[in-house]
Amino acid sequence: MAGATSPTPCVFCQIARNSTSTPLLHSDEKVVAFQDIKPAAYRHYLVISVDHIPTVRDLQRRAEDYSLVRHMLNVGQELLQQDAPQSNQYRFGFHQPPLNSVNHLHLHCLASPFIPRWKHVKYLSLGPLGGFIEAEKLLEKIKPLSSTSS
Ligand SMILES: [Zn+2]
Ligand SMILES: [Zn+2]
């Protein structure tokens, strides 16, 4: 049987193809954005890659991956600035395995106030790198080494 795209159904791939009832806040050829089903803050959006990339461990130090993550962050920042302009704190980050819930690359975008349950249990108690990597930190890690000479 031809035509099947993936042997394992991935809920985020389905959302990226807009084949679910999840309303998309943004969509383009690289990424889509939607609300987290279990919001942990006043605004809590997810920005996912359209391509199925399992986790941050699958990203490499190369221009393609760097520009994808940079684009995910830009989309998340624009959405929060538009929908939560009065928030005084924003967070953008990725889960790192094994603490990721869905194995499809997704950027969490949060605008304060945060819901305390989230704050204490899931992310902050693990420390800044204990399960959640800030988007800017990830960008530093995968930033292509510039080769300006020769
Ligand atoms: Zn997927
Ligand atoms: Zn997550």
C-alpha cells in the first residue's frame, strides 16, 4: 500500500498537516503554532516544526537547523507580543529527553503570569538546564561556526 507517510501516528505531525480540529495560530512551510492543551501560563503556545524532527538531540550545528530554531523562536515571540503584550515575563524553551512529552520538536512559549503548579513541579525545580533548555541557549549550541576566511 503506497501513500502512508509514517508507520507511527504522531499527533504533532497531524496538527502540522492541519488534519485535526486544533486551531492553528500560525502556519507556514516550516512551522505551525497552536495552544498547549494544558496551559501552564496566561499564554502557553507551542511552535512545532512541520518536518518530523524527534528532539533537540536531533539538531546539529548547521545552518538549516539553526535557521529553523531561530524561526520557531521568532514566531513564538511575535505571537506572545501580539496576544500578551502586558506580560512582564516570557519564556521560550524546549524539553530535553527523557523529559519531553511528545517526540516531535516543539518550542514552549509562555507569557506570565505562570501557573504555580507548572513553575514548581515541571520545569523550574529541575534547574535551568535540568530538562528545559532555553531557546537562546539551544541556538548558541547549534550556531554554525562561521567560515569567513578562504
Ligand atoms: Zn511528528
Ligand atoms: Zn513539551
